[in-house]
Amino acid sequence: MWSTGCYIKKVALNAAYEKNDRHNIPVEVCVVGDRAAFIDIMLRHQITPQPTASLHQLMLLPDAHCGSAPR
């Protein structure tokens, strides 16, 4: 049985966060498994996923793009 997850390049992840741990630039992720389930999980955690042309990639947008405050 497949599970849902993602791959993120460590260099991209490190570059996306400031020293105070604030997400400041979009991060590209490669989704493995159920893309809709992954998107739902991100939204529940106030992380805005933006679809790309690829079925397996998303951009996770910084907090400024999120419609509501973190939980």
C-alpha cells in the first residue's frame, strides 16, 4: 500500500526560511502518493499549496499568501 508524502530539496528548504524560522519564499515539493490528500493536509496546517503544470509537483507558498492565521 502506498502512503502519501513529499520530497523537498534540502537546499531549497533552507533557502525558503529566514533565521527566525519564517517561511519567506515558495518551496517546490514533489508529491508521492495521493496529491489531493497531501493538499488537504497542507491546507489544514495553514500551508498554501499552489499547483504546477506537473502532476507530481506543488509550490508551498509563504505565510503571506495564506488566508488565515496559523493555528
